[in-house]
Amino acid sequence: MSRTRLSAAIYLVLVFASGILVGAAANRLYTTTSASANTAPRTPDEWKKRYLEQMKKRLGASDDQVSKTSEILDNTRKRFDDVHAQEKKLHDSMYAEQVDKIKSILTPAQQTAFDAWRAERQREREKAQKAKK
């Protein structure tokens, strides 16, 4: 075999070998599942159950301690829910005040269009929230 044919054969083998390596690496990257911190959201009850299990496992908490902790978590959750309800009322009243102020500077025709626009935006928000679930 002549020298040019030998070098051409070597180059051909190198090109195919590099193609195989690049293909294998690309396939590995393509098929690997990525780690994600976005796990399915847990309900408060699931969170509480896991928290109490971890308390037993990691701290060696007694059943009495777990029971008292559960009670503390329930009371805290109720307090958070109460605060959230108060904030929602305040938020809603502030939003209503904003809408009233905006409508006060609009003409009657613009007010009608504004109400329609707000209704459309509300439907879009509801649709987006349903898509999240």
C-alpha cells in the first residue's frame, strides 16, 4: 500500500472514530434527565407529615414531643391563614380603590371598555392558573 493510501485510511478511521465519540457524547447529553428542584408541590398536610417524620428520625423525638409539635404547627398554620385572610381583604380593598380612581378619570365609553378589558384580563389569569394545576 502506498504512503498516501495509508494516510488516507488512517484519516478515514480517525474521522469515523471521532464521529462515534461525538455521537456518543451528544447522545449521553441528550438522554440524560436533568435534576430539577421543581418537585410537585406538597400540600400543607404532606409537609407536616414529612416534617414530623424527620423530627422523629433526626432528633429522636418522642411521641409526646411529636404530638406537641404537631399542635404547634397547626396553631401556627391557623395564625398564618388568619393573617393571609386579613391581607387579602386589604389587598382587595386597595385594588377596588385603584379601579375606582382610574374609572373616575375615564369617559363613560372608556369606562365600559375598561370594564371589558378587566374582565378579559381576569379570564386570562384564571386560565393561566388552571394551566398551572
